[in-house]
Amino acid sequence: MWRRARLERCARRAEGPSMRYSKMLIPTVKEVPADAQVISHVLMLRAGLIRKVAAGIYNYLPLGLRVLRKIEQIIREEMVRAGAQELLMPAVNPAELWQESGRWYKYGPELLRFKDRKGADYCVGPTHEEVITALVRGEVRSYKELPLNLFQIQSKFRDEVRPRFGLMRAREFIMKDAYSFDVDEKAAAVCYEGMYRTYCRIFDRCGLRFRAVEADTGNIGGNRSHEFQVLAESGEDAIVACSQCSYAANVEKAAIGAPPVAPAASRPDIPLQKVATPGQRTIDEVASFLKVEPQQIVKSLIYLVDGKPLAALCRGDHEINEVKLRAHLRADEVMLADDATIEQTTHAPCGFAGPVGLDLPIVADQAVAQMFGAVCGANEKDMHFTGLAVPRDVKLQSIGDLRTARAGDTCGRCGGSFELHRGVEVGQVFFLGTKYAAPMKCVYLGEDGKEHPMVMGCYGIGVGRTAAAAIEQNHDDDGIIWPLPIAPCQVHLLSLGPQPEVVQVADRLYHELLEHGVEVLYDDRSERPGVKFKDADLLGIPFRIAIGGKGVAGGYAEWRPRRDRQTVNVPLAVIASHARAAIDSEMRRTPAEIAP
RNA sequence: CGGGGCGUGGCGCAGUCUGGUAGCGCAUCUGCUUUGGGAGCAGAGAGUCGGAGGUUCAAAUCCUCUCGCCCCGACCA
């Protein structure tokens, strides 16, 4: 009963002065916008949800904002349920805080910096670890005041090199960011687990299919992280999931099982031989020229690791993963060497590098360590070696899991095999430890009377990106198919035709739906039916009710869910309660109704 | 930051090579007809051709410089 009351309250608030289409700013467009590359961007523009103001900067129009507010509200409810408190920090941050954490110097041009009238340095916050840490260290002294988990929902700015894909990669974007403060690692780990579960609830409630995957911690630092990936063909991120155990990870991070030890029979002990390969630079060229498979070739890449050259080896059909390489070497920066460095270190042009006799530290992917009878570059123009036996011919500094995971690879946890998915990253949770608390002296007095740094975690959700991901995952050729919990409205009511009795019935039903606590968009425009149908499909409101001349004469309305498009005629007398019941039943399909 | 492309009524584009009255489709407005899957006819309004210099009798068009946007790559929530 409380639930009905709440829904009615929400609907009344949502109704505002009017949800009549004729009075609203819903600028739909027929033509596909020229500069939109991904479907969510196309549909958000076409459905009149957003408009671009500048590169990566958008207006959120009324229907678009309704979606963002729905997502925000779900996040807010679940964060509060998990014990977090909402606050709001400034978008503009003084440079001093960022200098204190060191990120003023490390962050690079993505941090939008500017000066005020006095010439003092400021930035627009791309994230808020500095501000929150400064706040908490100033206000919290004792272990008795911990733990704390504080969050905000706010616009952030990252001056992306290349903003694109609409809200998927904007420069200004709305983000929920939360920061937890605990007395020790153990308590912080409990908090991290709690946030992990909260995130699962949030995306479940949004009605999205997603996977939580192990992730690299990137620049934010810390030692434990999960990304929440909404599964969609068009996702930018590649993730793998084990077919046998629960392990799932970003391909950048996914631990690949060690290859089985090759039997002696498959280790041909043949001599190293230099062969001419004029002009054959790429793996494919060398493979077809020497009539071998790419996996029999050792690919040798020269990297600059914190400025120093190093050779990294992987199999010809594999890809070196720079994230893993950086982690393996405990380096800050890993980048492919330029041609000049390659020629200097290998004494050969790019395309002929090899590990034999190379005067550089060499690291190898685990799959390379057991290669016999292989092919590699000879560090000499137009020459390769055949008969390479890695253990015999190459001095390796170390061996590790250095390549990007692929479908079918062995799971590093259980030995099962990986399936590949694509996803849109909508959230990430980080276990930060004392990375910020220590340098910024965010400390508390413990029971032992001594000062300790607080142990932190941070937890982000891209609100606009979640909306975009929902569209990537839920659309067809005609438009968006919103999951009910985040749809701009629940029911799209259409009046078809100019006959006064049709308008009268539709008007009455509009009010009846509102009285039933239904969020309804009422298309009362004097457009032809075709126009209204097309706009309804484009907007993607989950349920459509059409009132037409025939229906009014026969005493029924036409009910059609957007997703399956199974049209049924429902008597006018019960259509409102039919809608109410359909909404309740659909909402119950989300885990929100599972006991807290 | 490297490479490529584009800036012309609200939107999408043609015109630029070869300088000579700025055009098309959609949208908008008016009228009549039409009303179950983006209607028809008739009429109308709306553009400093991204900006600044220059060449020329004459510049959307040629030259120089700028600004913005998009795509590919490197980088990232």
C-alpha cells in the first residue's frame, strides 16, 4: 500500500503542470544526425533527449533529464540504503589541493585548469578525492567517527582528447562519486564488498544486463577494482568471462592460465638458421613468406619503460598488453619505442627485431617461453632466424602473463575457457588504501591513542553513460526501448484523429491514468496517426495506449508494449487499472522488491 | 598530439575544380483538403556562405592567417 502511495506521489510530481506532448519541448528528428557514430548518440539526438552545445558538452532536454533523474534516484536510494550520506562538493577546485596530492602535476591536459581574476590557479574537478579528503581530515579526528561513506551526484569535467559518442564519452558529464573512510584495511574491505553489492543492486534496478569484472586500477591507484560493464555489442570495452567459474575481467586485466608444458616430441631441436626475408616486416608477411603459422613466430616489440628501452616478446598471433606489461615491470609508463630507438637498439629497421643477441632486457609472455623451432627477427635488415628454441637461444629477464586475453583462452582461475563479451563501463569501484590519505595527512586517533591514516575507497557511476548504455543495450530499428525503471515515462498515450469524441476519451483517460499514479506522456498533438506512432516508437516509452475512432466506437483502447509489440484491445473501463497492473508487475521483475 | 575531412536558411546537402543575381530536400508559417504507420495542393518567410585579411571591375568560389566541428590513431570513467 505504501508503495502505491509513493508511486502516486512520484507521478504527481512528475506530471507537473502538464505532460501534454503539445506543450513540451520534445524536438524529435526524422533524419539521422551526420555526426553521430553510435546508436545511443543517434537515438538520443533523434528522440530529442539531448542537444550538443560544444564538443563533448550537452544540453539535457526535458525527456532526457527525466531519464537521468530516474537513474540518479535509484542510485541515491541504494547508496543511502547502504549507509552512505549525500553531500555536494564544488565543481571548481583550488590548485593547492591538487598540488598537495601531486595530481596537479601528474594529471596532464585532461585536467581543465584556469586562473581567477587574481591570477590564482584553479581546476574544474574531474573527480573529487582531493576535496573530500581535505574535508574529512579537517572534520574527523577519532576512530569513533568512522566509518564514513560520502557521496555526491554532480557534473564533472574531463578535457578528453577526443570526446565522442554523445554521452558515452563527454567532457562534461554527470557522475555519482562516493568515497569511504575506514579505520583499517579489514573494515575498508568490508565497505568495498558492500559497495560492490550496492552497485549490483543499482544496475539490476535500472533493468540492465551487466557483468561486474575485475579491472585495472589505472591512474586512480589502489590495488583492487571492479568495473561494472553493461553488456552491449557496441561496447568500447572487451571483457572475458569464464565459462566454468565466476571469474570475469576486462581483457586488459584478465589472468590467462599458463600453457601446458609441451611434450618433448613437439620440441624439435633444430639449429638456429639465418634466412633472407627481403621486405617481409609484418607477422603475416613473414608467415606466408616462410610458410609457417603466425603462432610459430616470436613477435619482438621494443618498448620505452620509464624512458629505458626493453624488448617484450609474445607469440605472433598474440598481442602484448601494455597494462599487464606495466604492472609486471612495476613501471609508471610504458610506451612503444619510436623508429629511431628501434634502429639504435636492434641495429635494424622496424620489422626485423628479435631476441637473439639483443643487448636489452628481455621479458616474455608465458606462451613464448616454451617455443621451439620458431621464427624471429635477426636484428638485421631483411633477415630472420628459423629454428629458434627460446630456452636455448634467449636470455630472458623474466616471464609473465603479458598478453591480452582472447576468446577461448584458458581461465587463470580454474582452467576453464574464456568467452568474450563487449561492454560499456558504467561504474567502477576502487579500493584506494592510503594513497590519498597518507600524503594528504587524513588521519584519525585510534583506540591505541596513535595517529593512523584512514583507509579509503572510491566508487563512481557515470549517470549519462548509464542512460547511453541502456539504449545501446535496448533498441531496435525504430528507436529506443527503455527499461521501465529508467524510462522517461511509463505510458505513452496517443489520441488518434481529430474527432471530438476521440479527444474527449483520451483526455479523460489521461487524467484517469494520473489518478492511478501512472507516469504518462499524453500525445495530444493534432498530428496524423503515422507521425504519432513513429514518435512513440522512437521515444521508446515501455507501454503505449492508443485511442482511435474505431476503439472509441467499440469501447476499447489499444494496448501495446514497446518491446514485443503485441497489440491487445482492452476495454476503456479497465485500461487504467490494466496499465497500473502491468507497471507493477514489470517493476517487480527487478530485484528492488527483494527483501532489503 | 600525428594523419584525414568538413564549416552555405533550423536540420541534411549541392554549388567551389573553371570567379559573374545563393540553390535543393526536410522542417517552419498561411489557406484548403486529409486523418490508423513520418499526407496532398497552393502560397510565404528565413542564409553577414565559420571569422579576419588579401587578389579582382566582381569572391561561397582564388591566396594567406585564424576559429570551430567531425573521423582514424595514440590516451582515458
